[in-house]
Amino acid sequence: MAALYLLSAGLTYATGMPVYASHTDPPLRSAARQAPRLTGLETLENGIIKVGVDGRYGGAITYLSAVGGENMVNNFDLGRQVQISLFGGPLDFSRSGHPVWAGLGWNPIQAGDTYNNPGEVVDFQKQPDELYVKTIPKLFALPNVSGEATIEHWVRLSGNVVKVHVRLVINRADKRQFDARTQEFPCLYLNAPYNNVYAYQGNNPYGNGNMTKLTPPMEMEYLRPVTEPWIAATNNEGFGVGLFVPYNYQWTKAFFGDELKGDEFSGNSTYIANTRFEILDHNLTHEWDYELIVGNINDIRSHVYNQPRLPATINYRFDVSRKGFYYTKATDTGWPVQNQLHVMVDNAKEGQIHSPVGFWRGRDNKTMYVRAAFQGQSDKYRLHWRQLADKDFYGIDGRYVDFPITNDGQMRTYAIDLSGVPGWVDQDIVQFAVRPRWDGPAVNGWVKLEFISTNPDATPPPKTPPSTNKITEGTLIPPKNNPPVTPPVVSQCVCPVITVKRTR
């Protein structure tokens, strides 16, 4: 499918990569025309798969199957389904709600709250080839309290794939900028028989390498690293659902319950989710795509292999969005982004500007160009990175390099030569950060970033054509049980555990 580059200043995307032109906005209707009501289940099918949304669950996706097959989506309570869930601050926001969720923070979700009040569907359209729903989500931990947001999704079918476009609009009265948190963009709860979770965690993405297979018992935890942008859950015959989010590499998995059986209303369920970090500004508009791929695990992976890929070279220009960047112990001037990130940094030991998670070979990115202006107390800044096997940012040799800066507030392009750094040029990199030196002087200033790129002009790189290779059966390998000794961590990745919502 053709891809397009985001040009509108009114939208923000998780990466600087192209996003699919995969939806058509619903036609405008006059105020006198009443929108169709979504009171129950409405479905689409194309002779291959069937998908449905349900107004009793806030318009979330509650049904997915092969035509003639059973529903794979779990609907035990309003915290399940296939849905969007938002996580923001402050962390004590839910303290007056259900005591189990007192530390959940600001958490509007599409389907509804823990008291069984569904999200409010305010618009619904059904076309022959598309379902459209607009929902005011509920704050999960509070009784029948609407979130200050709307979640829209356009759902359509293409072969064995459900293509979903999402638009999130936030309008919070609290205008503070809170720390980035992992989101569920989306989460999938599948019925218990779909309890085999697959991902690729190796150093040769798109090479048809051995997949990791996880089976219950499965605690809720991040999968690190994941080096192809998908995760899947299948039954014992290898049939199930894959979740593909273009250019995204942050995933979480779990299994809940005591038995590996149960229908859509059973409490036993498999959980997979795209859990990338996002800053949720009080006035944010955010759009993205995801796909649900129904089929055999090898069919799922084949589909991903034929989609556009993250380019081999690092290239982020902050023209109209943060491009998935987020901060630790730092804030910026907020949304909308206009040609640069303006980040206030006053914590030398912990302040960081993080990239999104990805996969890049150091040898393909030997010089990093940082177009920035600095105002502060130090004459050096630090480029810090995670190698493929690193769970966090480690403060050891081969994980960072310092570069000189000029503290006069003027925009300059800084070239960082990494060709002679063994911990970079001969390694696979999954994330990087720009930060003050943790062993340097105290700081109280700001950074303005226009781009971070291995191209001195940060022009868009050539698009990587998708592969036409089919996936062949590979040997499945279990996850490693004995991880290597962990080096000292100087700065955590700020990975709060996402609390799973389920009825006690």
C-alpha cells in the first residue's frame, strides 16, 4: 500500500516514518441529521474474516474471527476487548476511585470503567466496507466519569487483515505536562486457547530468523528486545492474531487466569499490547494506524514483511511532532510542536531526551548530526545508547560518548563521529538519548532540537521497499532463562508497569 509523509501541523505521529493512508474520514453531516446509534454489535465481513464493534463496550472491537469460526476476543469485563487505553499523570489521580486502582493515574479507556459503565459512543457510521466509531472514554478507576478526550477509530478489512486508523483528541483542564508513560495503543485480550505468544528478538530482523515462543505461566512484562514491529498470540495449532504497529518495537505480554480454556466471557485470557511511551499533552491530537492479522503465525509474519520498514539510518526531524521522543526529568514547551523541541533540563544526573525504540546497526550510522541550540552551564553534552541486549541505559564504557557544545543559545549542527567507538559501530542499537553528563556540573537551562540524524541535512531517506519473500517454517526457540549479569544502571528507562484491568 502506498505510504504518505505527514505534512499537516495539526497531527502528531509516533515516528517520523510514513503512515498509511488507510482511512477515509466520515462525511460531515448537518446538525439536523441524527447519527445512527450503536447499541449492540455491528460487524463487517469479507468472506475471509469478520470483525465487530459494540456500543455496550464503548464502541471497542469486541469480535474478531475467521468467517465461520469462533470469536477470539475476550469480553470478560470492560477492561478487555481490543481497545485504546491512555495513561497520564498525576499518579494519584485515581485515589478517590476503586481502591484496587488507587495508583493508576489518569487512565481513560475506550470500552468503559471498572464499575461496568461503558464509554459514551457519540458518533457511529457503518459503510459497506468500514465501521467508524467516536467515543468519549471513561476513567477506568472512577464510577461513570468521562475522560477529557475522544477516541475515534475507522475499521476496515483487507483480505485477512483488519486495518484500524485511530485519532485521539485530548482536552484536559489540567494543563501540566506529566511524564511520558507507556500507553496501550492498542491492547488485545484474546480468549485463553490463544495462549502461545510469538515475537522476534534476534539481531537479523526481516531475515526469517527463529522466533521466540512464550507460553503460560506468563507474568505481565515488557518483551525486550523485540526487533520486528509485531507480536502475535495463537492457539496450539498456530492459528491466531498478530498485532502490527508500523515502526513500533515496544510490546507487553501476559496471561491471566488458571486454565488454558474458556470462551469470550471467561476470566482466562491472553494479553498482548503495543506499549510505547508517549507524552499526553492536555491539548494533544494524535493519530496512528495498527493492523490485526488473522491467520497462521507464518502468514502473520509474511504480512509484516511486506509492509514498509524502519529505515536503516537514523533520521528524526522535529517539524510537527516529537516523533516518538520523550523525556526523563525534563519537560518541553508542549503541543503543538513547531519545527523544534524546546526542552527544559535542570537535572544533570537524570535528565534525558529519549528516542523511540527501534533497531539500527551502528555501522550504518557512523556519524550522528545533532542540530541544536544549548543554554546551560556545561560545555559538553552526552549521546547515550542501548545495545541490543541492554534492558536499560547503562553507565559503562561503550555506551556513551561526549561531544562539545557552545552554550550561547544559537542553533548549530554538531557532528558526532562514532566510527571509532567500538560499543557503537560494531553493535546493534535499539535506543539512544541526548542528555547532560551525569558526572558533569549541575545544569539549569534548555535545549532546542531541530533534528537528530545520520544525514547532515536530515532529509527523508529513501523508502525501504517491502520484501516479497514468503516466510518459511522456522524452528521455534524458547526465551532464555538465564540472562547475563546486569551492568550498573545509571538511568532507568522509566518503564512503569501497566496495570491490567480486570474484575476481581
